[in-house]
Amino acid sequence: MFVSDFRKEFYEVVQSQRVLLFVASDVDALCACKILQALFQCDHVQYTLVPVSGWQELETAFLEHKEQIKLLIKQDDDLEVPAYDDIFRDDEEEEAEEHSGSESDNGSEPSEKRTRLEEEVVAQTMKRRQRREWEARRRDILFDYEQYEYHGTSSAMVMFDLAWMMSKDLNDMLWWAIVGLTGQWVQDKITQMKYVTDVGILQRHVSRHNHRNEDEEHALSVDCTRISFEYDLRLALYQHWSLHDSLCNTCYTAARFKLWSVHGQKRLQEFLADVGLPLKQVKQKFQSMDISLKENLREMIEESANKFGMKDMRVQTFSIHFGFKHKFLASDVAFATMSLMESPEKDDSGTDNFIQALDSLSRSNLDKLYHGLELAKKQLRATQQTIASCLCTNLVISQGPFLYCSLMEGTPDIVLFSKPASLSLLSRHLLKSFVFSTKNRRCKLLPLVMAAPLSVEQGTVTVVGIPPETDSSDRKNFFGRAFEKAAEGTNSRTLHNHFDLSVIELKAEDRSKFLDALVSLLS
């Protein structure tokens, strides 16, 4: 069965059921959920939405709703699940057979023994060959199953593809698919090549939608929604911030200017002078800048960025216009929804945060989206301040096979990094900045393990593993399995609850022995 056929058949079965949606707290999953919600509303399908942040919540939700859950798989569907014999072998049976064979030789004639010995040599040779083949096959299967890095297609794009095949794709659905893909990219969950490839697919859909809407009456009305493909600056939230703040708090520019140092600040001033932008203009809100300066701003910044070694200052992206007043880049919305989902506000639960983020994707709730943008600015500013503090105080140290950094209780804005996605983003940005700051060539090729306080009362920390910062397009994260082995070998009290297996919770008391085991394991 083709994948597209399976999706349509799956949806047709779903239409006759009351549906349970278990949705992970992730930008891409959030957008996929939004598209599926729109499809269900279109077809009057009843559903229950259950946000889950980890395996424990998923298990609890499953047990609560298990009577409603049905497996929508036909008996003849090939799920490509490996057979038991491809993974496990019963060595005790093999040893028993060999032992019984050797015992039966005791009463035999010499000629019979010789013949049997020759047969056993041949049989054992065949067994060894079969075992080598089995081990190679098992190794390949486990390698596929143990790669915990995100290399798949965006789930939001999959849901949009379903809507498109059913001729129910709307402009809003296309935008949510774009935000889902962009969310993967800003969080480094996909490679640049994968991002560019998928952008090309979405660009064709955008052209199709815009062509379809050209003759409609609302195309130029105050209520119109229009998506555009464009090359824009690789600066976070700059259209809703000041250009100076965006330059200082975007990882790409902050790392290359080395803004944690006095020399880096001077380089930023030189860069702005080369662009020809007065400091007064750069430090005020982008929307308030002189129109004459904004006309060719992107080209001017790109030209100066090339002189300063930043060859990728402009990237392929999409923007959306709601009427004539509101314009957002896809990365703006991705940062906003991510910040809303991991909001540290005490009064809000994880479910409340998820619903807030979900609502912010609707154009009728632009106030929530703007609130998300403010939270995102706070998060990005805190991230760069923490990076500067870690680099200036030499908190990033080499443990041999990996780099290690630990945030201490009392660190400014530490509460912002108590959630897994925020801490992962901080860790990735810290590693990028460290690579630009260090002169040690070996350290530039090492992965990073980062720890941050989670609960003072329970004495726990969150530990994140980040793969090396290389130019390779294949950056797999092996820390999930390494964390498991290190914990098992030292009886460290850990909780592997997150869907991203390279994020764990660890008792602070067990940190030393856990790290020692990790060093030994990866050396």
C-alpha cells in the first residue's frame, strides 16, 4: 500500500470513530494537531485532545482512555517490525546441543568418531557463519532503531499532505505546515539540506494557493491572508524587535561576532558602520526606523555580512500577512509558540501552556501570538546572557570524550531553562559559540553534555546531550543510549521520561558517578 493511500484510508476509518489525539509538546506536533483539528471540524468528527510532555503522561493518558482506543491497522499491513529471531538468540539451547553431541561420542568406534568429528567441524563452521550473518543483521536493525536524532519528515507537512490529497487544504493549513517545518529547523532537529528540500515542496504549494486565490474577491481586502516565499535575514524576531537586539540575541550573529567579549562588541560596531546604519536608528524598534533605511536593508546587511565572514545571513523562508497591518515570518511564530509551550509562569500548567500555544496559531488570537513573541524575546536574551556568562567564567570544560557545562542554582533566569526544549536550545547555542571562541581544535569536534537544576526540593537536575558541531549533514545523537548505559552501570537514579531520549532527569547526588561512567563509556 502506498503511503498516500494509507493516509487516506486511515482518515476514512478515523471519520467513523470518536478520536483521541495524544500530542507531544513540540512546535511541529502542535502544528500537525492544528491541521488535524481543522480537518475534523470540516468533517464533523468528534475528538478528544490530550497534550502529553513525556512517556509517563502518555502512559497515564493511555490508561485513562484505553477503552476508547482501537488499533487502526489491517492484518496484512507490513509494519516492518523485525522478527524475534532477528534480535534474540537462545544461546543456552545451542550450548545444550553441543554438550549432548559431545556426550554421544563416548561409545562410538574410532572411524565413526572421525566421521562425526568432520561433520561437527562443518556444522560448527556453518553455525559460526550463520551467527556472524545474524549479528550483522541485528547490528543493522538496532542501528536503525537506536538513532534518536530527528531525521524524518515534519509531521505537520504529513498532515497537510493528507489535507491536500483530500482537496481540503486551506491557506491556514499550509501556514501551519510551514511553521511546523520552521520549528524543526530553528531547534536544529533537521539538517539545512532537509530544510531547503522541504521548503521547495512548500513553495510549490504556496504558488498554487496564491494562484488559486488571485481571482477571489477577498484577495486584496482588509481580511485577506497571504503567504509569501522570500529570502529574509537570519535574525530572530527583528521585525518585532530592534535590529540591535536581534543582532545581539541571534545565535548565528552572536557566535560569529563573539559578542561576549569586548572585541566582539567592537566588531559589531564596525559591522553597523559598514552597513551604514546610525546607532540611534538600529536601537529603536524596527517598525519605527526610517523608511529610506529599510528599503534596501536586507541587501545592505547581506553585503556587509559577507565581508565579516557570514555567508548565510539570508535564508529561504515564508511570511504571512493578515490584512495590511500584521506580518510575521515563520520563524517568528515558531519561536513564539515554543516560548508559550514552555512558559515558566507558575499559574499555568503544561496543558494550559499547550492550549495557549495552539490558540496563538489562529489569526483570531493575535494577542496571544504577540504575547508569545514577548516571551521569546525574553528567552533569547536570557540564552545569550547565560552563554556569555558560561564562556567568560570558563564553565565549559573538557571531560575527555565530551565537553561539560553545569548551571548552578542561583544563575540568573535559571527557571527559563528548566524545560527540556529551552535547555536543549541553550545547549546547542552554547556549543556553537564555544566552537567559535576556543582555539583548541580537538575541543571543536567534541559533543556537549549540559546540566541545569530542575527541582531544589527533590534534588534533581536536567541533563542534555548535544552532538558535535560539525559541517556534516549526518549529526546523529547517541547520547540517549549512552545515558541509559551509564545509569545502569552505576545505579544512578535517573528518569528517562522525555520523548527526546538525549534529555534525562538525574539525582544531583549521583551526578559525579554518572559522569565518570559516561567518560569511561565514551572514551
